[in-house]
Amino acid sequence: MVAILYAVTAWLCYPHARPPAAARHVSVLVAIALLLHAIGLGRAIVTPTGIDLSFTHALSLVAGLAVLVAWATGLIRALPAVGAVVLPVAAVAAVLPVLGESAHRLPYANVPWASIHIAIALCAYAILIVAAAEALVLTGIERRLHRALPNPGITASPPLLTLERWLFLLIGIGYALLTLTVASGIFYSSELFGTPARFNQKNVFAVAAWVTYTVLLIGRWRYGWRGRRALKWILAGTLFLLLAYVGSKFVIEVLQHGSP
């Protein structure tokens, strides 16, 4: 049901596909899908034997959080094309836990710092993924404007420069949370393992993502980066984030059949 609702709302976000009066129903349908998604994930992740944050559950959770960010910030309403990017991915991710089981009990779930670290990290990932989707949409709009082509479905949206400011505000919030993720990860590692950081795939890509977003924000502040140049850095940072968490979990749990 969650996947169907996400798919329907994704279709309604396409300007050529949706009926003229359907746009107002999108927010309601997304809210219902998010509620059902949260209930289903809560039952699947919180089990009597511990917290099951397997690869499929993690992917579904990050996708659901990304939809939540896009819906709560009003991006789906102001820029429906963002929904057309985020919602189909969420529809696929929502059914993955049903199609394939990869049970993984989260170690140290009873350690407060571990739970805080994971919660901050997931929020940072979701916000920055939505920012990447918005950057893709804004780049496409800007390209059409330069070619004097019409932009269906965005006539009532805020001006492009306003959307761009929203984008970098979103990136700034995500970057702050990513910084807290790296810092709390160092503290978490020191408390549990006696070392500030372990050299593994997740940590290397997480630091690479943090450095990428740092360069992006400095370039934006110092040189006014925007458009395609900013998009390249945003997509690179998002790729590093996906490799850091989702990618490492896929390799360890699915390909190697182990546990991190």
C-alpha cells in the first residue's frame, strides 16, 4: 500500500500526467503514505530480539526520511518535480524489506551515543539526498530557461533564485548534521573501541562526503558557485554518502553475508 501511494503521488507530480485539480491531493496522499510507512518500518525494525537495521530496512528508512523532508519543507508542493524524483525511489525502497530478508541486529543499540549517532546520520543523509534532487531539478529548469523553452508545472513556483537559496539552506542544515555525525562517530568510537576512528569503508566515504560539502559551501560563499558547478559537487557528496552507509551495508550484508 505504501509503495502504491508513493507511485501514485509520483505520477501526480509529473506536470504532463496529472489532472489539473490533482495537485492539491498530493500533500494528503504523501502524508498518508508516510504514516503507513512509519508504522510498517517501526514494526519491522523494532523487534523483540533487538533493533533490526538491515540493508533493506536502512534503505527504506532513508527513502522514507527523504520523502518526509521533501514534504515537510514544502518542496513537493512548491517544486513538484522534486517529488517526481524522490517518490519513485521511495516506492521501490518501501517494498524491499518484503522482497528480501537480511536480518541484522544493530550492535550496541542500548548505548545512548550509538542511537544518537545513527539518528543524526540518517537525518543528514535524508536532507542531503533531497537537496541533490532539488539541485537536479533546478539545473534542468535553468537549462530550459537558457534555451527559452517552457517549463510546465512550475509557473506558480517561487522564483529560481529563491529556490536556489532554499537549496543551499537545506544543504547547510544537512552539512551541520553531517558534521555532528562525524563528531559523534569519533566520540562513539572512542568510547566503545578506545580509538577515535577506525579505518573502514564507511568512515572513509563519510569523511570524503564531509570534505566535499565543505568545499562546496566555501565555493558558494567565496566564489558564488551555482548551476552545473555546484551540482557536480552536490552529486559527488551525495554519492559519497550513499557509499558510506547504504553501500557499505550492501557489500557487508548482501555480498559478503556478514555483519559490520
